[in-house]
Amino acid sequence: MLIIEAAADLMAPGKKGYPRVVRTLRSRDLGGDALRHFGSTPVSFSGAWRLGEIVFRILFKGDGKRQPQVTVKLRPPGVVQFRRTQHEARVMTLIERNGLMNDRDDFEVVDAAE
């Protein structure tokens, strides 16, 4: 898996106290080092900055000369985009295995609504 693009969002309180994006810094590196470039910027993910988007390329092992690959865009809290649906189960398993997916407990939502 190669992280080829990432976006860091600077968050600030907006109207009614909800956070809003003030500035976005993007890093793109087709070699897979997109996150490393944030080291020379004022981005610090422990403060007001958050990861707004990440794009990664997954290379699968294949029998032919070319490896099958899928480019995936992940935008929190719930957007995953990619074109090749034939690899959907493998992509979602990889995302879940690497801790990039948070399961919601629907029962808590139902209890809160009642």
C-alpha cells in the first residue's frame, strides 16, 4: 500500500461552536511518502490539525505480468471511494485491519432516540 496523497485540515471554532476548516495543506507523492512531507510544515496532528483526506494505492499480487491495483480515497468520517468493485471485499478488509474504520453501534443510536 502506497500513500500517494494526503490533506491536512486546520480546524477552528465556527458558528455555534462547530468546528470548521480554516486552511487545507495537501501533499502528493506517487512514491508513497505523502505523509512524510508534512514534517517540514506547521502541521501537527496532535493539535488543531486533522487528517482530512488520504489517497492510497493498493497493489495486489496477481498471476499476470501486471499487478492489479486499486486507488482508494478515504475521507473521514465515512467516505471510501474506489473504482474497481471486483476488489471491494479485499479493500474493505485491508482498511478495517489497519484501523481506518470505526464501527458504529446502532443500538446506542436507537437507545438515544427512544
